[in-house]
Amino acid sequence: MSPLLAFSDDTPAPGAPAPAAAAPAPAAAPAAAPKLDSGDTAWMLTSTALVLMMTIPGLALFYAGMVRSKNVLATMMQCFAITALVTVLWALYGYSVAFGDAGPYWGGLGKAFMKGVGINALNGTIPETVFMTFQMTFAIITPALIVGAFAERMKFSAMLLFMGAWLTLVYAPIAHWVWGPNGWLGTMGVLDFAGGTVVHINAGIAGLVAALVMGPRKGYPKTPMMPHNLGYTVIGASLLWVGWFGFNAGSAAAANGSAGMAMAVTQIATAAAALAWMFAEWLSHGKPSVLGIASGAVAGLVAITPASGFVGPMGSIFIGVAAGVGCFIASAKIKKALGYDDSLDAFGVHAVGGIIGALLTGVFVATLDGLKPELHVGAQVWIQTKGILVTVVYDGILSYIILKVVDMLVGLRVTEEQETEGLDIALHDERGYNL
């Protein structure tokens, strides 16, 4: 339960005298077996569809609009193929590695091939099949986010190999550490309601490593590489915004007050971040851009993700503003100063936004958690920091190793001729536009 919703009308006010001691309670009855709830199940079915919509068509359109017209289909193809690949791998063993109970570091293969995953409730009120599929959609969008960092230059075969290995060796273990039964980061106290660490920092760091290992696109940064269709990007960002309610509010795993608060703060933080990026760009460049306000909205969605079940509306405004300004600086200033080619700002938005959100979760949850008076800002921020550092180091090292192995096997980059021609024709023998 979210700390915001943990207060009741009979909670003593701070400083109020303690109530008289109550008579000893009778012995507790045996815990009832988990029972399915149709309302919770209906909400989780809806949330699962919303999160899948975030990748196809949401992210596919968001990214495809920002690349050049000769790469529009290839970018969509990457998102679509990742959706199919991850679905199969998740069913075979990914879910088991992430949510099995073999230990604090590894979920094991006890649920491999969906062994024992049935239609009955498991420690909750929804069928485990629904929970498995909901988490599958998270596993789908996370590697798809990485596509934005190496857009327009990776071989399709290399992309498939990298994503399959990355899901297996990076995403599933980190998901287990944070969300799995007795996962060691979750047990440590790391708070990540819906994926700030597991999804966004994870994807953003892998994206940065991929961009550095592969090098910049041909002609970058001297050759203009303008988005070819910002209409696609705005439609994609809008689908992401709507789908994110399933992402965050669905992570309550029930149709309850916690889901309602997560939905409210998601909307508020996103709006605040969109405005913050817009005004920061307006002051810096003289005009507000459509791409800027759309990117700001995504930055707000990213930053509120880890905090969505733990903070209130006013805290969400602060998180949104911090994400909008911080991600604008990372994407528009720091990237230019350092010269790396994160094509569509996967690192600048997702890693930076995820870090901002994870840290500020520690700040704002402490002021709301009346049931844990020992919790204070410094302690929780330090716990959040340790979770971020573990993720960054493990993800960075493993992503680098996987990329190097894939490079040795099939090569990472297309040829210069293919890059000039465009990946639509070079890799798929199709055109996005036949004019």
C-alpha cells in the first residue's frame, strides 16, 4: 500500500497522547487463501493492454518520427520485432528468472516454460497469467527504449542478438533484484513502484553504452539529421502518455486507492515536466518546439514512474519540473558538449529522468510515510542511490560485454553504403514512402 493511503481517520495526530492500552487481541485466524477479484483482474487486463500500446504503436511512432525518412520502417520494425522476440523469451524463461523464488540474486528456472503458472491467484487477487503478461509488457518496452540510442546504424541481426542476450543477462536479473521474491535490492529498501530503476535507468545506460561502442552516425554532428515527421512523434508521445496510466497505476496490481493516486501523480508530473522543458527551451533557444514539449512529457512520465505509488500531488509537480529541466540540459547541452551520438536521447531522457525520479522518490516518500517514523530523507535517498549505482555498474559492464560479443559474431554496424542508402531499403527492401 502507498504511504499516502496508509493513514486512517483514527490515526493519532503528531504529538497527541497515546490511546489507552487495548485488551489482548484474540489469536489470529489462519490466513485465507488468495482469492480472485473480478474488478482487480479487469483493471490489470486493461493495464496490460495499455502498456503494450506504449511500445506498439506508441514508442514505434515516437521514434520513427524522429529519424530520417529513409529509416522510418527500420525503426518501427525494431520495436515490432522486439515485441515478438521478448514475448517468446519471457514465456520460455524470462518470467521465471525475474519472478521465481530461487534466491535474492536469481529467480531460477522453476517457472520456465510457464510451469505452474495458471489461472489461480498467487499472493494477490489476480491470476498469475495476468501478472505474468503484465510484466511481459514491461520486459518488452525496456529493450525497445534502447533502440533510440543507436537508431539508424545497427544491423537488424545484431539488434536481435543483443536484445535477446540483454533481456536474459541484464533485464531479468535486475527485475528480480528489485521486484522479485526476496530480491536483494527490494529487501534493502530500494523503492521502485513501476520501473524507474528496472526499466528507465536500465534502458538508458544500455543505450549510452551502445552509442559509445558503435560511434556516431555518418556525418554526425556536422550533417543535419532533422526529424522527418514530427506528427508521428507527437502521436507516439500521446499514446505513451495515455498508456503510462497502465504502466504506473497498473503497478498497484489492484483497482484500489494506490492505483488512483498513481494515476493522479502521473498526470500531474507529466504536465509539469512538459511545461518545464518547453519554458527551458524557450528561454534557451528563443522559441518553444513541438519536439521539446513532447520530449518533456516523456521525461516527466519517466521520472514519476519510480515514485508514483509513494508520493503525493505536490511532490509530483516538483519531480516533473526537475525532470523537465534536467532532461533538457542532458539532451540539449551535455550531449552536445561531450559529443556522443545518442540519436533519439534514450540516455538523456530515460537514464537521467529515471535517476532524478529515483532520488526524489527518497525525498518525498519520507515526508508522507507516517507508519515508518524511523525513515528519513537522508536514509532513503542513500538507499535509492545504492540501487542506482548497482544498476548503472552492472548494466554498463554487461551491456558492453554483450555488444562486443555480438560485434565479433555478426558485426554491429551496417556498412557506410547501407547507412547512406537508408536501412529501410538496405535491410528490409522496402520504403516507408512511395511517392
